[in-house]
Amino acid sequence: MTRAKAFLAAPLTLLSLAACEPVPTSGGAGVVTVPESISSIAAPFQDLTTARVRAEDGCYWYTHRGPVETTELPLRTSSGNPICVRPQS
């Protein structure tokens, strides 16, 4: 019975790991100093030291380091709108 459970659990484990996407580290590339105009409208509790503009969408993103995982999140205003430097298409 134990062998049957392991047989079923292995594909599920691999499937869940396949969904994980690595987050780029802040090795200096892409990290910018957030202008005062952006930091003044950004909602609190966002790490502005890791904020950067993504070329794909022209919006600011920051790295959130949580207790379980590290992920990239869009920098948002207090009202929840994303902060972008060019209009989204």
C-alpha cells in the first residue's frame, strides 16, 4: 500500500515543482532608484529598494520576500492601481 501511495505522489510533486518560476535576484541589473514622485504615491509595506521597471510592460515591480516564497509583485498605489512609466497596451 505504501508503494502505491508513493507511485501516485511522485507525479504530483513534480507537477507542483514545474509550476514554480524562479525570481531573478537583484544583482544590480534592472534595479533602479525609485524617484520621489513614485515613492510618494506607492502604497506602504512595499519594498521600494528592489523596485525596477520591467521592459515588457513599462511598470514598476518589486521583490516580496515572504515567509514561504519570494515573488515579484507590481508596485501599486494606495488605491491598488499599478504604477507604470508608460501607458499599458
